[in-house]
Amino acid sequence: MTNWIRFRDAEGRIGFGTLDQHALRVLQYDGTLFDKPKPTNISFALEDVTLLAPCQPSKVIALWNNYHALSQKLDKAPPQHPLFLIKPPMSVIGPGEAIRRPKSYQGKIAYEGELGIVIGKTCSNATVDEAEAAIFGYTCVNDVTAIELLQEDPNFAQWCRSKGFDTFSCLGPSIATGFDWRRAHVVTTLEGVERQNYPLDDMIFTPAQQVSMISADMTLVPGDVIMCGTSIGVGSIKDGASVDVSIEGIGTLTNRLAA
Amino acid sequence: MTNWIRFRDAEGRIGFGTLDQHALRVLQYDGTLFDKPKPTNISFALEDVTLLAPCQPSKVIALWNNYHALSQKLDKAPPQHPLFLIKPPMSVIGPGEAIRRPKSYQGKIAYEGELGIVIGKTCSNATVDEAEAAIFGYTCVNDVTAIELLQEDPNFAQWCRSKGFDTFSCLGPSIATGFDWRRAHVVTTLEGVERQNYPLDDMIFTPAQQVSMISADMTLVPGDVIMCGTSIGVGSIKDGASVDVSIEGIGTLTNRLAA
């Protein structure tokens, strides 16, 4: 397993590379992450760089109702095709960045800890095998929602609006390649208290199925992110509170809702 | 009024510039469209270039229920805030490009003739006056929909999926600056037969109101497009049929659904 990160160094330069989780050192790479990047001889102590969102998606696709446990709790039938909304590129932030409350909104803001799929190859109408090969790796996600807007209009569920605000797509800290999602859990804590702990093998559509079926809906390109949906335990974040989303092998993504 | 276009010349180079609608000549500009472009001394006959989508949005925001006439016909209350979905960048095509039926879909495909707002300045939480100043110009839109997918799942309206397919956001032929939308109509013809003809001054949210309110939901950046929603007369396109969306002052956007 390799952990890829993007970072800003002390001089403000943006780079990317691999993270050695034990030595807490970053080895910088040259080129582009999705096209045979080459290691340099530059390395940093992790504490000397600022982590950024590990990729820059052209679009973020966020699933709803993709876990059996939540589907049963909501008493909604499992879907026949991934149900999704699109979140804009400007909604993305990285580890440690603040989630900002929209100026126009005073209601509840919800966290959703999730697995994120990072696309590595352009794909369209991919088979499940081709989809598997198009997955670069996996990251942690906090899919943030201004939950009171979702059903504000009785005629139109406002998924894109309630989830599309700047800073509402938290990604990171790394993209793990060679990650076995079947053995991992998503653990979400709010101010240090565990709120979600669910197994990824409870997914309705596996990552490769998601990529295959969604690639029939639109061309996916390197860096695009599919948020796999959340399971039970979603709740709201008080202003100033911090949310951690942890997946063993990927790391812990921490973001605070600005006070 | 100025009409800005993007084009590919006979040598395959991509450029942009202004179109003289009477002389049918294109004057090429240098720089970037949204930041003081400079005229060159290169010009082309319109027939010697291939028009492209006039801008390359980072996101396309498509409104639902934004005309009084359609809102009354559907018996839905006018919304309090623009109701929108997001279409991905890869959905965009230009004038003359083919709309492609998704391989996975055999159902009806609908046209929607609309006005498109093209953003010229980054804006966030803009007042209506600031929003007006952030509008670069206007284009014609065909907001294409795989209509039978929209309500396929009883629990989740699939707006992003049904409208997000590659080639489902037709834009062009030009971006008109100094365009008075209050005096214009959208006219949509299918195989040369008029199907929509509605006045833009029937909009529920004006363009500046849309930009202002949506900029409270997400940062808008130059080149982003807001599709203002459609009015009555939407219908489906047979394979091989051609749709024209015309707005006086902007031009006629023609796209055929590939046979």
C-alpha cells in the first residue's frame, strides 16, 4: 500500500509525493500523479509541510443510499443504479482546512464520513474489470450538508445546493493505493466521540460497480472523486466542533466547522 | 452588442474572437476571454472555422421551475430560491456537435431551449448589483435530458444523472455581451417546426438575481454557465432529429441527436 499526498512546503510551493507513515516523512515526486510520476531526491518531515486535498477533481459525485444498514434504517429499497448528485470543484478542501458556514444559512450542518474513490484513468462505459483498473486509490471523505435546505422546497430536493457549498467536500489525508476496502471500516468522531463505525463491505454497489455504472452516465477523468455514500450515525456539527473521519490504511481526515 | 465565439481553424488551432454577423467574419483575439483580451490582426471567414462551445465551464448550473408560465402549467409554486442541479464539464458541446444517446439508455431524450448566463468574474455572496457586473454575457442553451431516468427511482429524483450525460449541455453559438434579455425570446425548433417561443421577461429570478443567490451557495468563476431554466413546449427528440435554439442577438444553436 502506498499513501499519496499533496502538500504545500515551507516556501509555499505545491508538490505531491508519498508519505511514509512510520518515519513521518514525505518523498516528493515529479510529473503528474496519474501518469507515471517519478521520485525526486527531495524529502520533507511531515511536520514541515501543509497537507492539501490529495487531488483536484473536475467533479465530485456523491452517492445516496449505498449501504444496506442505512437503507434498512430509512426503509428505502436498495437502488438499481447508484443514486448520485454532483458537487462542484470549489467545494473541495483538504485535511485541517476549516469547513465554513454559508453566510446565508443559520441551520444545522451535518457530517457524513465516507470512503472516496479516486479515478486514475479516463473511463466511459467501463466494464466492472475496466472500472477496477481505472481506480487509482481511495481517500477519506467528509460529505458536509446544510441539511435544512435539502427539503426546503416541497417540489425539488436540493441535493446539489445543500451539499455544494464551498468547503463542503473534505478529502484526505492521503490517497491509498493497493487498499483493500473489504476489510476496512469508516470511523467518524465528533469532538473525539465516536459517531459512525461501519464496515465498507456493507456497500450496496462496490467501488468497481460504482465506477462502471457511473461511467455509463458520464466520462470520468483522472482526479475525479466518487463519494461512496454514508451509513448510519450521521449527525450535526456545532460551530467550532471538529470531525475526524478515519479509515485504517488511509489515515485520519480532520476538519473543524469554523466558529 | 458583441458576439464572442471559440473556434478551431483549418490547421486545428483553437482560438477565440469576435464574430461580425453581417460580414460573417471572425476577428481573432489574444489572451483570455474574461481578462482584457487583445485583438490580433488575424481574421477568418466564418465558413473557414469550426465553432466550439463558446466557453469551458468548471460547472454548469441548471435551473428548474424558473418561468411563471411553466410554473403555472405544472401547478408548482414559484420557488423562493433558484432550484438547481449541477451538470459536469464533460457534458458541454458546441454548435453543430452531435448529441449522443447514452449506450445504456433507450428511452426518450428531451430538448429544453434556454438562455445561458456566462460568468465573467469570480463572485461569492454577490449583491444583485455585483452579480450584474459579474455577468460576462449570454448564450443559447439546449439542456438535454434522458427524461425516463428522472423518476426511475421512487426515492430520489435523478436530476444530475438524467441531465449530466456527455453531450447533454449544448452551448452557443456565441456569447453576446451588452445583450438586453428583457426584450428577447427563446425560440426552439425541432426539425424546423417551432416548439417553444417564450419571452425571457417571464423569468421568476432575473439573471442578476440568479447569480446573486447562487453565488451565496457556491463561488462562481469565469466561464461558469447558469442555464436559466426552460418554459413550456419541451418535447422529445427522435434519433437523427435536429434542434435549433435561437435567441435574437445571440444566434442559433443547432445540434442533432445522432442517429
